[in-house]
Amino acid sequence: MQPPKKRMNEQITASRVQVINESGEQLGVMSLGEALNMAREQELDLVEMAVRDGVVIAKIVDWQKQLFIEKKNKKKNQAATKKTELKTLRLSYAIGEHDMEIRRKQAEKFAKEGHILRIELPLRGREMRFQDMARAKLQSFVESIAKIYRIEGTIKFMGRRFNIQLHPLTPSSWKQKPTQEPKSV
């Protein structure tokens, strides 16, 4: 979304304006003609910045340079924003210890990057009879990564799968003991 277009030079309709120079110094209230002459002498533009108490505030600036700086700052700010995603790890009822260790390492990598983690454990066929063992397997996995992730809510059973969502802790707090245990529904 583009900012509203500002009035410049002859587009300004006010008869009197409060003028600010390029360095931000107040030059006072003067007629529009005087302000335009002052801007032309410096080979700059007179730009309407705001209206306060019925008085138009105008600034003498190099408008193209100003637009360039704003665009550059916007681009820099966009690059600096951290994009977090929801990452999903899928466990299975019959997962082996080695595979669990791989999932732990993936979870640690996601935590370092600051991603929210959802862990799923779907049940198929006869596995539905052993929901208590599947819940225990998921709970033990969650407890094993509790020093890098904050448990958000409880382990839920929806459809034919168990779910839990975790939020990353800061790396400096990873060495501390977990303060909360995952709750079962």
C-alpha cells in the first residue's frame, strides 16, 4: 500500500504555511509565495507534510532523494523482519529410538530458527486400540525437548491423530530445567 500522495510546490492550496528547512529547523509562518521562492533558491521542493490547528506545515526538501531514502529504509526493514513458520514433525506409533533422535535434532534446529512446532502422531488401523501407548510415546518425546520448547496447551486427540503445539524458548534458557509438564486430555 502506497502512502497518500503529498502536495508539492504549486499544488499546495493554503495561503500561509509554517516552513521547516531541510535540516529540521523552524523558519516560521510565511506566505506561500515566500516559501516557494525560498525553496526555488535552494533548488529544492516545498512539500506539505501535515496540517496542525489549521496551519499547513511544509518542509523544504529534495523530494526525489526523500523518496529514495524511504524506499531504501522500507526494504531494509523488510529484510530484517523475522519470519516464523509453523513446522510439523510427524511421529508414528512404531517409531524407533534412532528415528526419535533424528526428530529431536530437527526440533532443535527449528527452535534455533525460532519456528513454532506442531507434533503429530497419527494412528492407523489396529493402532487405534493402543491410544494410551501412543499418547505416552508422544508425551515422552515432548518431555525430551521441553528444555528447548515451551509446551503450549495439552496433547489433543482429534480424528485419528494426537497433536500438540510448542513454542521455542530462547537458546540462553535451554540449559534450565523445564518448568511445566505436558498435560493430557
